[in-house]
Amino acid sequence: MQISKRVSEMIASPLRKFIPYAEIAKKKGIKVYHLNIGQPDLPTPKKILSAVKNFKEKVVPYTHSAGIIELRQAWADYFATVKIHLKPAEILITTGGSEAMLYSLLLMLNPGEEMMVFEPFYSNYKSLAKITGVQLVPVTVKVEENFSLPKNSEIEKKISPKTRAILIVNPNNPTGTVYPKKDLQRIALLAKKHGLWVLADETYREIVFENARPASLINFKTIEKQVILIDSVSKRLSFCGGRIGCLASKNPEVIANCLKLNQSRLASPTIEQKAVIQLLSDPTKYTDGLKREYHKRSEIVYSGLQKIPGAVCRKPQGAFYIIARLPIDDSEKFVRWMLERFSYRQETVMVAPAKDFYATPGKGTDEVRIAYVLNTTELKKAMMILRLGILEYQKQMPKQMKADLCKSFSAVK
Amino acid sequence: MQISKRVSEMIASPLRKFIPYAEIAKKKGIKVYHLNIGQPDLPTPKKILSAVKNFKEKVVPYTHSAGIIELRQAWADYFATVKIHLKPAEILITTGGSEAMLYSLLLMLNPGEEMMVFEPFYSNYKSLAKITGVQLVPVTVKVEENFSLPKNSEIEKKISPKTRAILIVNPNNPTGTVYPKKDLQRIALLAKKHGLWVLADETYREIVFENARPASLINFKTIEKQVILIDSVSKRLSFCGGRIGCLASKNPEVIANCLKLNQSRLASPTIEQKAVIQLLSDPTKYTDGLKREYHKRSEIVYSGLQKIPGAVCRKPQGAFYIIARLPIDDSEKFVRWMLERFSYRQETVMVAPAKDFYATPGKGTDEVRIAYVLNTTELKKAMMILRLGILEYQKQMPKQMKADLCKSFSAVK
């Protein structure tokens, strides 16, 4: 029996494929600091947990496929607090942000059509592209250039007759970049000029540092009917396991068509939809603390990386990720080595190799993504262990390779 | 901006598209008995609701993409009670049965390939086929023939070089049929002979009457690696809003590849996964009562239909649906008319037009699906009102049409 081409060509989650090595390490009694996956350690707000416990109905029924109307209203209220003006009818509840991503790809593109992405990018988009038959066309952004978006003339070189959409994740996973408004303005011009859909994945909107306020692409009037906005409470309210997200659009065609997709899976989980209503509409009390905490952590990771000779990274502006180039030959080998061979006082660190955050083969080989989802004490330790691990790892790298690496890194710095 | 062809070609849910008319009726003060949708009215088991309330963790994290291992074990334990022997590693938790259906289509077929379905069939498969680019090839089964599967030689006429899979929903939604073992044996032979995947949607397994025990296709040794089994607790445990289902297979390739699909949406809801573990592994105390209740209801609906001159239907053997041919010209018109024009003592009934349960254009025009999801008292009233409605509706049908209908129905009986 033959598995379909589309699924067999999918790659296993890069964030999860090294987990078996971590499990082996743990069996040997080694503590593993997990910096590999975006699972926040911060407690889910009590308001949500008590709403779950207070679920009063006798039957847990399907909700409306579009989501509970009170939740759609609450989301509209929340959006208004960040100056995004959407009606409840312009918002559909999805089962996590992931479902909103899948539906966006299905809505915007036919199989074989192209979506532009800035690499490195959130690797699940690769899987979703395989599922939907969409071609991803990568435009590389570089750590040395602060992961800034290239000039429009550069981006335009990648536009073909098959290009239908462009993806902007802001604040960015995995780079931690918050795009300045003028860059988004350029994207809007480009989208208008070429008639492209804009997929605005803004799930990390609330996690920004030093008063950064990410602009929303849906607020650019000239393209407002072209934008599909994705949001989620997973990270912002530390409620990943709740699976509550949304897809929003000012284009009634998008909503009417997306509703058919929503109907095909009947409904999102009822209890969680109800549970987030109250907090969602005015989350600042919770998110202010969240922001401060992640900011502190970002500084620990950033300064930890600065202490590693040859490491290259940029100060994160938002989300809870950083991409770092490390003085190593191959980050997949390194991640495995850290789990199989290295420990410091019975402790080691797991980060995510960055290769799979790129669509261009060969890119990102010496880069890793760090998710700072540990408390500051543990994070400090983890960064120290990472540094010691790299120094130890380098000792067993072939001599010539080390010399080459040193050269290339000093050229960068 | 152009919405993709695949999504624009999807039809809006036939089960939901007449809801606006029901809402207008309600605004006029008319009570609507909903027999149109499979949302059980039976209370969710207290064991599940208290497990929800007892959720103790401080963070609601992503679970493993494959599902919580204890839940996979519980599902294996449940399967063993119905003589299906599967290891936890052969079971992946999905966000409702719907997600398992979507993943099955993605796994088994490439775009443009064909899956055979016996029509009338659960209409969501149409949407899922559009999403995945799969062609559905319908083989019609008829109420006059007790919705029995045609001879293999008849079925084989529809097999083309592009055929990859065959769908068997057992117990059947929407017909209420439970297939005899010898018919499933025939399907197994056919699948073996032509190397077809078999999608065995057995979500209604526990809802069967008069000691019917539906055989599972996964128990036919000769095709066990070809079968993908879909299950769900939505109907069996009246937990539709929990969104917990599973996909099972004895083919390790299916599981390994499906896991990549699971990873693309990270995880199913955490709280509900935990909440169903305890009851799932031994649900008979709950399901025995459920079975009795639906059996009673099936008899009310069946005898109610018998009292309608010209109505044709078969006694349901399982699930909680019945397909009935009614002495009317067009069931879509009729459903709308019942909501807009008819009421008896300020009450009316909503059923689902059957047209959209067929893939062949023109089929099912005079048929409806009734979901018996009301208590016996209400159901008796609803069936009486349906009968009165039909009699009244017939009065405004053109004379010739009525004469033709009478002729065709007396030929059937």
C-alpha cells in the first residue's frame, strides 16, 4: 500500500525529531533544559482555569462552526484594544492558530501556486504547504542584517505568475524580529501592486519588548481586503493546550468561504471557547507581566550568547525565540551530541537545529533556535551549560573545520 | 482577490444552511423541533464533567502530538472490549473524528485520485474531498433494497485505474444500516483484489439495536494493513464539544506518516484528552443506557413514518439517523416551507434534506434525514407535526405532481 506523495514528502517536526535522544539522556539521569520548543512554562491564568472548572452545562455540545458568538465578540473587543477594528462577523474561531494557518493556505492558493516566505520561518508552514500542495518560495533574511526584509526590488525577483500570497509573521518566530511600520508599508505596496494575498500571522503580538508596538497589516487600508489575520491565545495567555485561535478578515468572501472549512470539522472545543471569553477581551493585566518576564529572559539569552566566542545573534524584539549562528559545523549533529555525549554536573541543554526553518537546502546548518521558556534561574544555568557544551564540542571537530569557522566568523564580526 | 477553486467549490453544510429559517421561525415565537443535526441531547457522563473540573495542573500545555499516552492506552483497552486488538502505538488521538477523516484522505490519496462511497453518505466527506482534491465515486444504495451493498460485480464497474480507496461507514450515517459480516467480507475481498485502502468509519459502533454487533473491518486479517479505522467519543459518550477522536491502523507506515499530520497542528485539546481517559476504557455502563434510549427513539421515528401515507423507510439498526423518502416534490423546498409557512399550535419540525447526502446530481430530492436526538415525548410530538406538515404541504403541490408521486409510491410499496 502506497502512502500519498503529499504526506510521505512531509518532514517530521524538526522541533520534535530529537526528542528520543532527550528521553535517553533523561533515562541516564541527566537533566535536560528544554529550549527547543515554544511551550511556555508560565502558568495558565487562573481566570481561565476557574472558568474551565465552572463549566455548568449538562451536555457539552458542538458550538456553532464559526465559534461561540460571545467569544467572537470578545476577540473583537480585544482587537479594539490594540487598535484593530473588526466586527465579530469578521472573526472565525479556529482550533488553535495552526488550523487558521491551514485554512488560510487552502483559501488563498490552489495546488501548485506559490506563497513567498522570509526564511528562516516557522517550520510548520512547510508541513502545511505539503498538505495543501502549495509551493513556498523563500526569500532569505540574514542575522548579519538584523533579519530585516530585503528591498522590494529584491523581493520582486522571486515573484512569478504563480505567486498568490506572501507570509509575514510579526513578531517573528523564529527570529524574534518586530518589523518596523515602514517595512510593513513596503509589503503592503508590493501586495497591492501584484495583487497578492497577505497572510499576517500576528500570534505573538503581545510579546514585545522595550515598548515595541507591532503594527498590524490589516490596518493598511489599501490592502485590507487582501489580508488574512491569524491570532491565537496559546502563547499570549499560556494556554497552548486549549487550542483556541482565530482567523480574521475584512473580506466577506474570505469569511464566507472559511466558514465552509470550519463546518467541515464541525466545531472547536466548547469548554475552552467559553473559558477564554472573559480574559481575552481585556488581557493586559496578565500580558503586562508576561511581557516583562520574557523581556528579562531575552536579555539573559542574548548576553549568554554574547559570551560564546564566535556566536552571532541579534537582540530579540519580541516573541520568545532567538536564532543564533554558533561556531559549530552542523547544528543537528551538535544537538544530538549535547544529548548523547555531553553533560555538566549531570545537566545538558536541548536547542532546535535551524536547518528546518529554511526552505533553501544547505541554509541554517550552523544555526539554532532557542526558545526561552524557562525561568530566569534555569535559563542562566542553561546558557552557561550551552557555552561549555560548545567549547567541548569544538574540541572534537576536525582541525581544518575549526580554522575555517574561526575565519568566517571573524569576517562576520 | 480570488478565493481558491478548491474552497469556492465546497458546498455550505447542508445540515446548517437552513438554520437561518429556523431562527426566523423562532423569532416569530414558533418552537422548532430539531431533527436536522446529529447533536445528541443526552447528558455528557458525569465522570467526564468531573474530570474536567478536577484538572489540577497549573499550565495547560501542548500534549504529545500523537495524544496523551494514557489516552491511547485507554482507547486500546476500549477496543479490546469490542474484540479489536490494537496497541497504543497503533492509535493516534485526533481533534474529533472529523480530523481523522481529513487525515485519512490526505494519507490514502493524491489529488485527482478516487475514493468509492456508497451514497447516501455523510455529507462532510464531500467537503473533505474538495479540501484534499479527492474525487468521490458514488455507488448508490436504495431504501427499497434496505440500503444493502450491491454485488461486488456492480461495485467493480466503478473501479478505475485512479481508484485508491473505499469508504465504509458502519453503523451508517445517514441510513442507520448495520452491515452484516458477510457484506464486509465481500468488501475485504474486493479491497484485497484491487489493492484498495479501506476507510472504516466506525464512530457509531456502540449505538446499535436488537443485539446487532457490527464487525470491524480492521479484524479481517487479509486486509489489516490496508484499513484505516476512525473512531470518536462524540456520539458514544455524548461529548461532541470535546473534540476527541482517533485514527488507528495496523500499518506502521500509516501511523508514522499520520504523526506528521498530527504534528502540523501541534496537539489536540489537553483537558478533554485527560477527561475521557477513565470512562473510555470501560464505557458499557454508560453506553448500555444510551443504546436503549436510541432504540426506543428509533421505534418512535419508524412508526411515526409508517403513519405517513406514501413515506418509505427501513427500520434503523444503528446510529441515530433514518433516511426516509417522503411524498413531496422537493425536500429542500419542504424543509424551508415547514420553517417559513407551517406550524401546528406554534410548533414545527426541522429535518435535513437528503440531496446533499448524494454525490450523483438529482438523487435524494424527495428524501430527508431524520436525526432522533430528542427525548421520546418530544419526538412523538415532532413526528406527529411532521405528518401534519406533509399533509398540508401536499395541498399546495401542483395536482399532476401529486398524482405522479402517488403512482410512483404505490409502485414502490
